[in-house]
Amino acid sequence: MIYSDLEALYQLPLFELIQRARSVHEENWPAAEVQLCTLLSIKTGGCSEDCSYCAQSARYKSGVDAERLMEKCDIMKRAEAARDSGSTRFCMGAAWRGVRSGTKRFDQVLDIINDVSELGMEVCVTLGEVGPEEAVALKEAGVTAYNHNVDTSPEYYPNVVTTHTFQDRLNTIRNVQDAGMAVCCGGILGLGEDTSDRLRMLEVVSEFNPQPESVPINSLMPMPGTPMAENKGVDVFELVRIIAIARISMPKAKVRLSAGRTNLSEEGQTLCFFAGANSIFYGDKLLTAKNPAVEKDLALIDKLGMSPQQPNRKQTPPDSDDTRPREPQTA
């Protein structure tokens, strides 16, 4: 969806915007379901990149120590626990710039993915940059979706990260799509960007061909020791607006209420669900930030008359639109 259309949606009165988003949501997601995802950091800290919001960067004194890749047996225990608690997607994140074929750590990750994929859940990974060869290997190992957020607009991105470019992000997304994997791609609110940057982020992501299978909408959780440690939080109504616009512009994508959910009341989360969110990170940890307890999440889902979405291991990306460019666009 082009920027002018997104801006027109943003300017609507909140109730009208939510009504439009709800109509789109019910047309494409008629079941009252929510996807439950568990995110595990399988390699924490020591990242070479300088993402200003991230406590895992080795450049900041955030208190997050660099760790080695977790042992496979420990990862499997966490994956089994996630499955047994109701998670339908298991996401594994590693604090790396990227992975390359022929390296020991990539072979280890492929071995882990193979075993996790046997548990019946959808498998998502976020490992940084991947090339065409690595993307194919991940697909063959059993990855359902690859997460690679663009974070913000291409114009604002250099204010957030300097060790890689926005185009680097798009290159990885293209490689993932060409390998036949679904893409999980969204952004972060509260990086110091303005409304135009948020809408430009949605413009870029919605113009992917095919569109992302899932779109995480994160609210910055300022981490001590990072350059954005003093950033202010995002107003819940702004969050709801962005979720509603994401739902309208990407009707078949799962819109994930991601980082920052711990700061929302049950009423705030409910408004996000009504506006089009239908996926959450669920469990005891969200990389380096706390996540609501399983029991509390299940209680809210039950109160709202919703149910967990079943895993779809054979899912494909949303249908491509031949009228959109094949290459991810930044302008």
C-alpha cells in the first residue's frame, strides 16, 4: 500500500480506523484465534552490530554477557516445554550479524532446526543476514518462517544502526523469499522516529511480493546501557493505530503484538486484538526482556473467547501480487 493511502488511514478518527481494520480482520481471519509463539535466545550477547536499542550489542555496557550457542539438548527441552504449554510456533534467535554455509555454527544451527522441526510446531529463526545458499539450507532443515525486521523507515534507519544498511535487510528478505520461506518482518515503535517513519516502514513491508506471513509490531523497551535507554514509551492509542493500519495494508498476515506487551494493561491488549493483532509472543522470555506469564496470557485469551491457533507447518507465504515489484522497494 502506498504512503498516501497509509497516511489517509492514519488521519481517520480512531473508531473509524478500528472499524475498518476489524472488518478486514474478520474477512480474512474469521476464527477467534490467536497464534501463540515462544521466542528463545539460543545465542545471547556479544553481537558485533551497533543497533542502538539492543542490549545484546557488544558495543554497549548493558549488563548482558556474551554467551555461547546453547547446547542442543537444552534447546530441545525449552522447545518441548513450549509445545507442552500450548505454543504453536517456536522462534530461535541468535545475536549474530549473520550466518554462512560451511561454518561450524551454521551446521550446528541446522542440526538444531532439524530436531526442533520434528516436534510439530512451526519453526522460526532470526540469525541475522543470510545469503541465497544459507536460505535454501534453512528451508530444507525445516524452517517455516525467517524473521528479519526492517525496524523503521529507510530514511530513519541510519539513526538507529550504522554497521549495516537498510538495503542489507532487504537483501536478506529477498533471499529468504526466493528460497520459498515465509517472511516474518515488522518494526519497532519508539526509536525516536516520527509518524511518517512508521508509515514508511509499513509501506515498505506491505510492498513486499509476496507480503510477509507475519508482521511483528514492537514497542521499544528501553534497555539500560544502550543509546536509547532514556527513550519514552509509545502511547497505546498510537500502537493501536499502527496495528490497525498493518491489518488493513496486509490483510492475510498475522499481526504480532510483540515487545512491549508487558507494559500494556489487559484492556490495552484487548484493543490491539480488536484492531487486528492475532499473534503474541508467549512464555517466560522475549530475548532479553520479560514476557507475561503463560497463565496470565491464557486467562486473557479465555476471557476474550479466543482460542490458540493450530500450527501450520506446511504454510506458504501469502499469495504474491504480480502487479507489485518482485524486489523489496525502499522508494
